[in-house]
Amino acid sequence: MIPHSVKKPQESTASMKTNRRIFLSSTAIIAAAAALPSRVAMAFAPNSASELAKDPRRPQFHLLPARNWMNDPNGPIFWKGRYHMFFQYNPNAAVWGDMHWAHAWSPDMIHWKHLPVALAPTSGGPDADGCFSGTAVVHNGIPTLIYTGVAKASPEQATLRDGNNNFKETQLYATSNDSMLRTWTKRPTPVIPAPPPGMQVTGFRDPAPWREPTLANGAWLMAVGSGTKDKGGSILLYKSSDLQAWEYLHVVAGSNKAGAGDATNPVDSGDMWECPDLFPLGNKHVLIYSTQGKVFWKTGELDPNELIFHEEQSGLLDHGSFYAPKTQLDKSGNRILWGWIPETRPVAEYSAAGWAGLMSLPRVLTLGEDGRLRISVASAVEKLRTREQKVSLKQVQADATGNKELLSDMRLKDACGELLCTVKPTEPFSIDLLTPVDPKDAKAVASQVSYISIRYSQANAKELVVDQQRLQIGLAAGEPLELRFFIDGSVIELFVNNQATCTKRFYYPGPTAPEIAISVTGKESDITRLSLWQLSPISKDRLTT
Ligand code: DQQ
């Protein structure tokens, strides 16, 4: 159990009193940003590079822009021996708006260098008010982007109506003949100018084309996020042979129940599914989509004749701050997933900080023997490890049941490292990452902050509790529980036995990251491994330049 004296994790620096989780959908964040009075927004002068480089909350081994706002990963692709990542980016402020595609490249999916912005809105064009999310593919040897453009429209003409914006969404096309993918030539007119005739959709965006191996003549299929008011989210399926002339087929997958409540924004109720990704994996197909601030996966069969997705298993892709993910194939053909890790602190705080959002570490997707999705961190991240430190624990106290609280004598410095814990719990087990204090100092113990708190008991062996979240897990007989934490400035990515993930943001005031200690309750001999690595930053400052 979590030591009762330890405070639950804080979510915000300015508002330490509140521990309220902010709803994570980008649309909710958009709404919050739009609600900022312009006077307040203008008061936030952009921070200087040196100030940003000193901010200890800025991650050091995750990809994020040197300043300002980012959200969804877009068009990740391996091309000419390099990994390219694009992502939703506001070049002028640390709040959502004016969406561009930022661009970075990497030799290994871990070390990144920023390149100039790849896509910007074209005045008077179908993306005049934003280059929204999309995909990069290679067709006949030509790198091609298919993405959603938005342009302001009347409420009647708009396909995106979220209470703040009325946008007409169209699917757009651009190609590059530059080996570094720096420059893109846009086709001036949309490749899909409107949703299918006769459909009243709640949204029409985030195209995701893929080559379906079972289809003849190398045709492309494409999933587009959509839905129907009061009927639920859905994925529209299109077909093309050249990525420009698209034929609408039908709804390939969708909800069979109406969204929850009467939200102004259909994403908030679940009546609109954003950022679909549909791809073959092993002998099944996987569908991933985002709605209501959460990311869902489904595994099943894509019937090769009728091209309808038949769901077999489903689950939540991550139990924390994680949204709008996108997959790609790495150079060895592994399916890699990237996600946007949003802020969970108030808009005014991140806007004042001058940056918001980061990209997750690359996650490898595989299919378990049980047909469920498995998620592990890409092994390339191990390159960042410095010397392994075996953590020893000292007993602090024993509770009424004889369970011991054990504290590490070793600390993670600079909030930049990895912790691996394997345990075969024969008794209730908990592990907390927390600010170290002198256990004899009652006042300090009372104000101690736990950044993440994990509890497990064999009595409920299929469940792991992370803070307030319940993660479903299934351990084979004799299989240890494996917890892998990646801690970086203000984020913790937790991987549990390659079966479940939880991404947590944590904030603290001041110019220095706190040291982080490990507190365990349970039986010491149950722990088979407890190792800590300081991880090497991927750039000399926190700007990845
Ligand atoms: N973010 C993009 C949209 C997408 C949403 C806009 C999901 O294309 O639906 O920034 O976070």
C-alpha cells in the first residue's frame, strides 16, 4: 500500500491545492485555449531559448519542439535510411491553434534533430486555417502526405463544429522529391472534397491510408475518422489506386451505441472518432482510434471480401496522458506506435512556460497468443542507459500486518532515468516514486509527494492499480510482474509486462528537478530485480537542436 502519509501526486505547480485531472482530448484543450482572454494570452511573452533550456520540467530524452505547442504525431516514416517525424505544431504560441506540421529526423527513433516546418496553411486554400493530422506513405517511389486541411466555414457548411470553431474539413495531398523530406508540393484541390453524399457526419478527418496485402493490384485503402450525432463514432473506408482518386466504400468499423451525454463537441461524447489507424498485425488486423480523451485498440479480422472489420478483442491503449497516436513500420518491419503526451496542468501554466506537449517513446506493437495487443518500448531506448545501479532497500517500518516499508538509498537525479522492477508478489506489494525526505521528520513526511503509486495484490491478481487507474493484466503461472518506468522531467511512461501502459505527468515548482526515491511495501525477497539507470539526454540542452 502507499504509505498513508505520502500525498497523492500533484498535477500542477500554480494550483497545488487542486489535484483535478484535466480532460485530455485535444478538443478540450483547444476549447480551454480559445477561452483564454486575449489580454491574458498576450501577457505570456515567449520565453527565451536559454530560459526554456533551463526548465527542468522539459523532458531530455523525449522528442518535443524547442518551444511552443505540439500535439498529434503525423506521418512518421522511415525514408532513405532515416526516421522522419512530423507533428501538429503551433509556431506562435504554447497553446493549440494555427496548426502546422513540424518536422524532425532521427537515425534511430531516439536521437532527434529538428528541421524546418514541413507544412504550413496556404492562405485562400483548403488548409487556410490549419494543416490537421494525416499520414505519410510512399507510392511509386514518391513520398506522399494525405492530411486534413481546415478552412473556416459557416456552421451549415462546416464538418467540424466543436463550440469554438466551424471548419470545413477536406482531405489533401502533397508530395516531396527532396531526400530529407524538407519541402512538399501541395495539390491545390482536395483529393476528397466532402464527406460521402447524404451523410450528416460529426467530423471528417485524420486520413490513414495503408496497402492491404490481401487486395489485388496493390490498391490503397484509407480510414477516415468520423461519426454520427447520437449514434457514435465511426471509421469511413475509401479505396484508391493512385492516392488521388478515392472511392468511398462504407463504414468499416463503428460504435453501436450513442455517445455519452449532450456534449457540444462530439469528440467529448464519443460521437466522433479521431485519428484512426487500421493495419495488419500478425494474422489479425488492429484498429486504433481516439475519442473522449482516450485511445482505444481493437483486434479482429478485416473480412477480405466485404472489407468490414470484425472486432474480437478490445482495450485501452494507455491509462494516462496519451492521445492521437499514429503507427509506422520501422526499418525491420516492426509496427511502431507514437503518441502525443499532453500537459495536465492548467492552460495558463503551460502557456506561461512557453512549451506544451511531447512525443511518447517509440512503442512496439505485437499480438499476444491470446489475440490481445502487446505494447513494449522499442529496444533502441536502451542505448541511453548509463551504468546499471542495483537498488538496495532499507527497512523503515513494519505495519500491523507485518508488511515492511522499504526505502531506496539510491536516488534518481535530474528526473532523467529508467527504473526496472520485477517482482513475484506473495504478499500485497506497492511501489512509489517520491520526493526523498528524512523518515524521522514527521512534517517532511506529511508533505511528501508521490509522483506515481502502484499497488498489486494476489487477491486481485488480474488488476494493477496505478494511482486511481485500474489496469487489467494477466500473468502466466510463475510469471513475475514487470514494471518499467521511464522518468523524464515531468513525465513518467510506465510499461507493465508489455500488456498495459500508463503515462503520467508530474509537476513541481522551482528551477531544479527533485531527486526521486523509491519506496516499496511488501516482502523484500519477492523482488527479483530492482535496477536504476540514469539515461543520457539526447541533446546538449533541452531544445533538441
Ligand atoms: N488533432 C488534430 C486533428 C485531430 C486532433 C488537430 C486529435 O486532426 O483530430 O490538431 O488530437
